Amino acid sequence: MWTRAFLGTTCKSDIVEKNLCEAFNSSIVKARFKSIIKMLEDIRTKMMTRIVEKKKLCNE
């Protein structure tokens, strides 16, 4: 429910929230089966890589 605070007022469905969660969960499938420290490190690395890639695309 907390994500609704960050979504626009035109969003009238929980489907958007569900899609965000499913997209995130599908991107961390391999990391979910590791120990907690390794899992968090894998997620952090993947997210930082994604941020860098998005910045490169925006700067081009």
C-alpha cells in the first residue's frame, strides 16, 4: 500500500503495483536462493548496474 503515495492520482488499479513487484522479483530470482548477505549484495550490484546503464542512455 505504501507505493500508492508515490504513484499519480490517475492510477486506479492495484495491477500497477503488482507488475512492479513481479518485475523486481523476476529480476532477483537467482539471488533469492543465496544467503542473506550474498543475496543483498547481488541485488545491490544489479541495481547499481541498471542505474549506470540508464544514465548512459539518458546522456546519449
